[in-house]
Amino acid sequence: MRSGTEGQAVSGSPTWTPDQPIVALHDIHKSFGAVEVLKGVSLDVAKGEVVCIIGPSGSGKSTLLRCVNALVPINRGSIKVEGQEVHDPALDKLALRRKVGMVFQQYNLFPHKTAIDNVMMAPLLVLKRPRAEVEAQARRLMSKVRLEGKEDAYPGELSGGQQQRVAIARSLAMNPDVMLFDEVTAALDPETVKEVLVTIRELAEEGMTCMIVTHEMGFAREIGDHIYFTDGGVIVEHGPPDAFFTQASDPRTRAFLSQIL
Amino acid sequence: MDALWDLLRHVHDAYGVNLVHFYDGFERGRLLRGIWTTVKLAAVCIAFSILIGIVGAWLQTSRQRILKAAVKVYIQFFRNTPPLVQMYFFYFALGPQMPRVVNDFGVPQPMFGSFEWAVLSLSFFAGAFNVEIFRSGVEAVQKATVEAADSLGLSRWQIYRYVVLPLAVRICLPALNNNLVNLAKTTTQAYAIAVPETLFVASQIWSDRINVLEMMVTLLTFYLLLVGVFVWAMTRLERRLRVPGFGQ
Amino acid sequence: MTTGSVPAPRLTPRWFATAALLCCAALAAGEAGAQLQAAGSRPGVLATLWKWTPLVLFGPPREFGGFALNIAVSFLAMAIGTLAGLVLGLGLVSTLAPVRRLSWLVTQFFRNSPWLVLLFFVMLLTPFQLRIAGVAIPLPGWLKATVGLSLPIMANVAEIVRGAVNSIPTGQWESAESLAFSRLQTLWRIILPQCVKRMIPPWMNWYAILTMATPLISIVGVNDAMTLTQDALAAEQRSELLIPMYTLLLFFFFVYCYPIARWTIQLERRYAVRN
Ligand SMILES: Nc1ncnc2c1ncn2[C@@H]1O[C@H](COP(=O)(O)OP(=O)(O)OP(=O)(O)O)[C@@H](O)[C@H]1O
Ligand SMILES: [Mg+2]
């Protein structure tokens, strides 16, 4: 860890204050081989804000989220999380990932661990917190995502919606400041989508900063403070939900919305 | 017990079936010591070869080209040369190069005896296969699961130790079983460097007592039992490690 | 059926690189040994290795032995083991329960016994000559050893046959039956030809394992490459030759077995894609 961040792993760069954007992307470029997937994306997320990102398949939404978490390196530009540069070889990735939680489309639970062990694993191994405390927190989180009684079930014994809620609890156990959701309902049955969305809404209402990639337009409109529409690796249009959904000006946005609504 | 030994003695006298290695206390002791040596040899080699497999598969996930290449050369070399020649190489060629140590009686002796060399050579032999087995298990673990662990902030080693390896082991247990059974059987070739294991003492007994057929039957029965017990134990392990909804 | 079109192994640059690397390692080890022993006026390590290579490869003059014998034994044992294994494998899939059970017992027995113990078994418990109709046929050691090595091959080939036959969908059996084929006809004409491709890679794998088991025959007194290497070392009585000589022997086996292993993997991939 660099000297500047000592003793304040959670609060990021010493010059960062909560009134500045908690996530600040500036002109990021990302290529896989010869294919440029992100072609200069800039966006800011304020603390407590819920940002929804929509766009056609392959437009780079997942890649964008994964960059924020340093799961993939970017080629150019700047990503600041709580003022700390992510695109920096000297970055303490573990410190970053403590601040940023991520939930995936395919849940990606650890299949050999029970639900509660999935939730407890990272706090025990990464934060090295005492077991009793971690377990108490894990039980609270399990009931928060409405899964009391499923603590000792293995992922293979849970429905998709239940697994996804365990995955959310697993991320929350690290007490992140920002949550990234990547199409978390895309793999679910229509009936179970709701239970997951309810959980996310509760989180948002508690003031959690969220970046949500989703195909659920109704949900985005209801929960989002700001909507971004991406296509071809750039942000085509953005705005607050009411304006965005009713007065989109770019023809690409309108075509996309008319297709999906 | 004595009644049984007397019965066997009688069988020998009356029918000529010479089971002297059971009823004679001295021969029985020899045989039991041989069996104990085989069990020890197999157990130590299994432990070491699994360790080699785990470490080797870990090194193959590293980004260091030279390390990866070194592991590859090791695997190909030990997989494609005869285990017996490997053992001779270790014992006869490397053995004399090792420094000598002074034992309790003040007499210099080789640092490793034949048992230790057998352990080394057999472990490296089976370890080469184990690396490949674990690697195939590691490759079969879903990348997305690893990414999830990564995003939770686990270190590279923690991901391997707590996520990848437990899943890989479950995937590759049948192949691992096969290889370890093979290793247990291959311990017989330690005979060639005079490790006093079961085959070695059996051959001593049949030369002393001229009961080749009876000894052979005993020997084969012992090895079938050994393999049987091992397979049974591994099946139980497999069942214990089974996770609902993972794998079949 | 195009089972004859088994592609030849591709000797990739990497293969040559590996072989060359091992060669260099052996030479370097030899040279290092020679430097240590620089005092004497004896021939260098390389010259000595070169001197013994013909013996280790082909045996003493006018006698068959050495590495060539290892290969000959591997061919013969594989042939015997494969033929016996095919029969045993058909027994494993027989509809007659007693035949099936007996075949199963035989298979398990020879699959799970250590090779060396089976080798001793055959060497010590078969006579040194056979008497058929008053004619004595001598059974030389190498022949008995070959039979000993073919026993585990037989059991494993039988398992390969069983696995392959069981992998053919039952619909094939039923359609053959409806055409009034007998069971044996169905096996030989319809089922087995389809299995051949599936059986080749594991069969080759067992050939490689068998080849690497052939030095075991040195333990029971056959003049194979292992025995002759030790003879050569005994004749020279030079400790700096130990590592180079054994490395050379390992190298012979590696050069023979590594391409087989690559080829097997290639075939496995190829057939896996087609299925
Ligand atoms: N690891 C990778 N290697 C190469 N190409 C990749 C990789 N990951 C993503 N891509 C490519 O980058 C582009 C954007 O992918 P991304 O997953 O970010 O799209 P997305 O907007 O999330 O799409 P979807 O809605 O289908 O999830 C795609 O064309 C994809 O093929
Ligand atoms: Mg995506």
C-alpha cells in the first residue's frame, strides 16, 4: 500500500471528499486485440447515486463495469474511485476491490461452499475479521436478502433468484462503497426477477452507490437517478430517467427504446 | 491364532502346501515388515506426488514463462521415460554424488538410503502425472467463478487455495485415483534397488523356503487387497467431497 | 470405414527443441564429469558413450538384445495382449452371465496386479521348455517375459473394448437384430468397426506404457538395454560415467515414447472433434 493511503483504506485518496464523484471515468479506451470495445467513455457517479447503463448487446457495458473493478486493464484514460486512480500499475487492487462490490449475470457463487460460507469467505480471508463477527454479519445479510433458513444450502440447491441474492449478500459482506450490477436478472425466470430487483431497490434506498447494467427498462426508470445509453463503445445519450425515456433525441437511442419497450 | 498356525503347519505336512510365511514366526515377521514397508512407501509417495501435483499445477498458472517451461519439461521427461530407469538414475547415478553423513556410530554413510531414493523417484514419476491431472481440473473450473473471487479481493494464492483447487480436485478425482493406484503398484519396482518391501522379502522367502507358488498367490492377494482398500477409501472420500448440484 | 487413415505424428519444432535440450543436458553432464576426472589419459566421456551406444542399442555382436530387444518385446507383448484382450473384452460384453462374470474377474485380476509381480509369476512358474507330442520346445526367458508383460495389456485392452462397445447406442444393436444378424456378427461387422477409432488413442497410450515397462525384464535376467547399460558401467568402472550413461538410456526411451505420446494426443483431439 502506498504511504498516502495508509490507515484509511476505505476513504481512498487523501484529497478526496464525499462531495466529489465517487467514481469518475474520463475518456477511457479499451481494446481486445484489434477490436476497440470502449472508445472514450466519460461519466461521473456521485456518492449515493444510482446510475443505470443500457444499450444493445456487445456495446461494452460489461467491459465498462469490469474496468471500474480493475478486472480488466484499460488502454487509455482515467478511472478514479474515491479519488484513487485505478489505471495505475502500482494500484493496490485488493484495497480497490474492498471498496467496489460486483454482482454478475451468472451469479458465479462458489459451488463447493454453502450459502453462508460464500458470504463469509471474503471477510474472513481478505479482511481477516474475527469469525464470530463475520458470521453474525453474514446471518444479518442473509435475512436482508430474504434468505433466512437457506444458510446451509449449497448453490446447486438454490433457485437462480436465490443464488443471485446470495451473490448480492456476498458482495455486501465486504461493506463496499460502490456496487456494480451486471445484468443480474438476465439469467432469471420472469417470476424470480422481481425478488432480486426488490433487494437492489432496498439497497439503493439505503443510499448505496450503484452502477447497474440492465435490460429492465421499467426498473431503470423507477430506480435510476441517471440513465446512460451506450452503443458502439461510446455513450450516445444520457440524462435523468424521465427526460431520457420521454425525450430521447438521438435516433439510435430512439430505435433501441422502441425495440425494447 | 496359534491354532490357525498349527492347522497351516498340518496342511504343509499333509498336503505339501507350504504356507511357512504364515505359521513360522520368523518368516511371518519378515513378511509383515515387508508389507509395512510397502504401505509406508506407498503412503509417503502418494503424499509427495500430490504435493508435487498441486505445486506444479500452481506454477503452470503463473505468468513466468521460464517456470512454466521448466514444469513442462519435467512433466514430459518423467511421463515419457521408464520409471525403472528413472529409479536407477536416482539411485545409482545421483546417489553417489550426494554428500555422505556420519551416522550415530561415527561411520560415514550415504545421505539417502534406498528407501529414500525410491520415495524420491516414485514421487517425481507419479507427480508428473498428477501435475497434468490437477492442471486439467484447474482448467475445467469456470473462469467466471475465478473472476468472482478476484472481484472480492482474494489474492492469487487464496483464489487457488480456496476456490480453484477444491473445485479442481472434485473434477479430477477419478483420474487422480487411477494414477495413485498405479503408483501403489509401481512401488514393487523398488525391489530393483533392494528396498525391503513386500516383493523383495517375498523373493527372499521363496528362495529360502522354495515355496514360489504359495508365495506368489500370497503376494498377488496382498496387492489386490491393497488396491481394493485404497479404491474403497477413495470412493468414500469422493462421496464425502460430493457437493449437491456440482458435477454429475 | 476409414480407420486406416491414422495421421502420422507431426514432429513439431518444439519436439526437436526438447530433444535437443535433453541431448545438451546429457552432454553437459558428461563433460562436467569429464572435467572432474581430467587427470587420467582415459578416453573422454563422449567417446566412451559413443563406444557403448551400439551395444546398448542392438546388443552384443551376433546376439539380439539391447534397446532393439525392448522394442521387439513391446511389439510382441502388444500383439499378444491385444488379441487376448479382444477375446476377453468380448467376454466382458457377453450376454451369458457366467462368461461375463469370469471375464470380469480375470480382467480385474490382471489390471490390478503389479506388473513386476506378474512378470515374476510367469518367469518362475512356467517351465523352461514345453513338451508337445514328444517334441521339446524351449521357452527362452525373453519369450516368457513377453508373455508376462502381455497379461496386464490384455486386461486393459479388454476394458477398452468394453468401454467402446458400451458407448455405441443401443439403437444400433436393435437395428442389427432386426436385420437378423447374430450377436457375434453384429459385434464384428457393425459395432466393433465403429469402435476402432475410439479405441486407438487409449490403445496407443497403453503401448507407450508397455514400452516403458520393458526395462522390468532386466530384473528377471533378459539382455535388454537396461541390463547392457549396467554391464557397460561395470566394465568401465568409472563413476563419472554413471550420470551420462543413464541419461543416454533415458534419452533413447524418450525419443521413442515422446512422439507416440504427441501422436496419441493428436488423435484423441481429432476423434473427439468428429464425434
Ligand atoms: N475477454 C475478451 N476478449 C475479447 N473480446 C472480448 C472480451 N470481453 C468482451 N469482448 C468483446 O467486447 C465487446 C463488448 O463486450 P461486453 O461484454 O462488454 O458487451 P455487453 O454490452 O456487456 O453485451 P451484453 O449485453 O451481451 O452483455 C464484445 O464484442 C465482446 O465480444
Ligand atoms: Mg454484458
